[in-house]
Amino acid sequence: MINLALSFILVFMTGFLFIHFLLKKIFFPYPRFLAVILAGPAGFLFASLLLFWSYVLSPINAAGIASLAFLGSVALLTVLYCRHPDISLPVSKPALWIYFFPFANHDSKLSWRTPEFWRCLFLFLFRILLLGLFFYALGIFLRLFLLSMLNNFYGGWDVKFIWHVKAKFFFRDPEQWQGMFSPVFNWTHPEYPLLIPAVVAWGWHWAGKELLIWPPMINGIFALAVPGLIFWYFLSKQRFMTAFLASSFFLLSGVFQFWMYEQYTDIPLCFFYTAAGLLLIQACRFRAVQFFFITGLMAGGALWTKNEGFVFAGWTTLLTGLLIVQRKLRSKAKSFSLSFLAGLSLPLGAFLYQKFMFTPRGEYWGAGHTLQDYFQMIFLDPQKTKIVFQGFAAYLFRNPDWNYLWWFFAAAILYRFWVNLRRRNFGNSQDIAGILTLMALAGYVTVLHISPYEIRMQIDTALIRLLLHASGLATVFAFETFEWVESSPKPASLKSSSAPFQTAHRP
Amino acid sequence: MILEENGPFPPFGVQFSPLENMLPPDQTVSFIMDYPFSPYGRTIEQIYTAQAALVPRILDPLGNQPAAIIFCSDAATADKRLKETGYRLIFPFANGKGIAVKS
């Protein structure tokens, strides 16, 4: 157990040091908070890639090679991190605590007879209520997380019969690990990418046994990181109220709660979609190569988690290219593009190696279809198209577990389209989350058309989870579109670095 | 207790654990159930559970391997399925279960 705890600390440290080291020289609010949120998932991504390549090199010694390489990486990152001092210059960090005490903005004592006093009191009570809602949502999440560890430790169907079977191939007999790619038992989807199986096996190797507690822990960290990212995104824009509201809204989504409890890999995929989208927004906002690199890494994390992530990584690459051109970033276009591709290539290399070397014949990849076949499947089967769109309509708009997220999102899309049309200005950074969400949904419409499975069964068993992937981005887009920006009183003094409503410094 | 390998819970697929010592880890074996394999079949969970428990052995649901695990609900059904698939029971367990080879 101590070994497992140590492995987790190392994974977290690696992720944190790597992300924070990269972001050290960019001036934006709450870099450490972002590094903490990304630390677990990024660490898991590195651990899984190291373990996979170690198995490719030498299956018998794979666990040892991966662990040594990982320890070496941690040591190197620690040295690099300590040798380069933290540059925390003039980024004004809005202090969260001041947000909850609007009276703190006033130098002198406010008289209860003034309207300002009552305004501050109302804000104080409203914000305390908001905090209560947030902690209520967080409490529900923690309860479900503990229940998944104590009551549903094997996870749902796909988890115990697909993902953990692959992890057992990694762990039980390293010499036989390639058995997981055998086409004989194709019902376990031999061609699925290996982030989760490798991370599960990573912990088991450190613990020396198949610990039940490890997989729910991985799942919980990914699950908590999604609302964490939403919270950080709005926090970094100094939208405190929206940060609390949007993250609480996401935590209270029945769909998110159910699949988190079931420990499906759709939760990590939702994290990577959300992370790639939100970091792409920041990459365009701060015009920093480091953000482009991490965006690429997160898009790569998506394709290393599930096959659907490959489509999303394609969309992200396309959108990044378009944004670099459209936002007149041409002077640095090469370094931005190369940074994005460098981040993407780490998981993409493992993904392609697996596809070409171990599973060249999959359900989608290497299915043997020609372009003409794809054209026919996508455009010349109106009956299937009708079923697919009926499925989308039902699962998007008639499922109460979403708490009306997709109605909210649809309204936001229409509103933004109307506003952009009037201003003749498309492609704002505010639109990126919405565009990526639409792209992800369009990709799933296409994938369902070429699915080898009976379409109604496929929709019944998978569509809700596919929609979950993009729900983090949809939440951000909807809340950002309709957010109520509180009118803030003029701070009495801006001398304090913790003044609440200063804008972030842009390099 | 949750920090132990299985905690207070029975290991996953414990009903298949006696087979672990009888089957070499690098072997692919057939898995014969009451009904021929279908991805949407009624007994599908049995083969999924067996596969998860018996890793790294690979289970072939289509009966193409020289050896097979027979996992039927009773002896009569097992006899019927043995005839259909061309296997001969060599290690019979109770209630239509056992290990068979191609006859």
C-alpha cells in the first residue's frame, strides 16, 4: 500500500512539475491551481505511455524499466524546476476571499443607512448561498466517489469486462501481454487505446497486487478534474460567480454522476476534451507556445483514452490551425503549430504504433472500407440518418439527467450566432468551446453512420456517454454566453496585490 | 480492508478459479455455454466473467480450439452442446461443467 501511495505521489509530482514548469514564464492568473488540476491526469498520461513503450521494448522487465524511467523523469523535472525560479510578476491575483466579503472593498466603516451597505449585504448573502451550493454539489460528488470505491469497486460492464481485462494482461503475465490484442475475443475490443489499462496496471505493479482501490481512485481524480477545470477557467477570467455556478451545475449533472460512479473511461475522455478546449482558448488568449503544447498533449490524451478521441484530436488540430490563421498569429504560426503537434505526437505515437503493429484490423481503423463505402454509409442511408438524429434529439433534449444543459447550450449557440452575425465577427475565443462541442457532436453523427453495430442498440448503449464527452465544453460555452457579470464597486485601493477585480496582465 | 487485494469481497470470477491451475497461461481455449455465442446472447455475461478471471488465457467463444471449458447450466444441456460442438468431456465437474477436448 505504501508503494501505491508512493507511485501516486510520484505521478502527481511529475504532472505538477511538468505543467507548472512549462507555465512558469506565462503571466496568467492561478497557474498553480491549473497545474494542480492537470497534475493527476498529465501524470497518468506519462505513466501509461512509459509503461506501454516499456512493454514494447522488453515485456519481462517492463515494470522495472517504466518505474526507473519515471523516477529519472521526476528527478530531472525537480532539478529543472528548482533551477528556474518562479517568475510571478505583475499578474494581479484576484483574491477569492475578498469576493465573499464585499465589505472589505471599503476603507472606512459603512453606515447601515447607505444603499452601498445594503448592496454589500445582499452580495455577501448571495455569495454565501453560492458557496453553499458549491459545497453541496461537491459533497454529492465525494459521496458518490466513496460509494464507487466501497460499493462498486469493479465498476460497470465495460470497466470490468474490457478495460480491466486489458490491465490484467499487462499485470498478470507480462510475457503474454499481447494477448489483449487477440482477434479471437474481439468482444473485448482489442483495438481500444490503452491509457486506462496501462495506468491501472501501473498502480498494480507498484502495489504488487490487483488492488481494488486503485481504479476508482484514478477515475475519481479524472472526474474531479473536469469541474476543477471549469472552475479554474472562469476564475482565471475573474468570473467568480460563474466559476461557482458552472462547476456546481456540472457536478450536479445526473449523467456525470452516474458514469463517474460506474467508472467508465468516458469520464477521463470528458476531461481531455474539456482540457484541450479550454487550454486552446487560453493559448489564443495569451499567445503562448506552452499553452499550444499542453493543448496538443491533452488532445493526444483523448485519443490515447478511447478511439473517439482520435476524431476529437483531428477536430482540435483543424481548429487550432484555423485559429492560428484567422487570429493573425502568423508571425509565430510555425512555433505555435509545432508546439501543438509536439504535444499531440507523444500519445499519437503510441496510438499509431498500437494500431499498425498490434491491431491493424479493427472495427473502424483498418475495417477495409473504401472512400466510396464511407460516402455511401454517411450520405446515402436516409433511414439510418433519421434514426441517428432522432437518437440525438432524444438523448440531448429529453433526458432530465442533463439538468437542461443541452437546451441551454442550443440557446447559447443561437444567441452567439446572432450576435456574431450582427457584429460580423466570428471565431472569438469565447466561441471556441461552442465550436469544439459542435465539432465533437458532428463527429459522433458520422461515427454512428459507419458503426458496424445495429444502430438502435448502439444509440441505446453508447450515445449518452458520447454526449458526456463534450458536456464540459458545452457547460463552459453556455455559462460564458449567458453569464451575469456582476458590477463591481471601485476598490478603495489598488495598492494591495489582492484587489479583486483587476484584469490579468497580458504579455 | 479495501486496501487488501480483494478486501472482504470474493475475487472477481471466483467460480472459475479452479480452472486456473488446469490451463496453461499461454493457452487459448474454447468456452462452451448453453447457447451458441452471440454478442447479444442471454448467457454472454458468463464468458465475459470467465475471460476477466482467467487472463492471460484467451477464451474462444466459437469452439475452434483443441480444448474447451464447458460451462452449461446442467448435465443434459452440456451433453447436447458437447455433441453440437464436437468435444469430449475429460474432466467433468458438477452440474454440466468441466474441461473437454476435441473428439
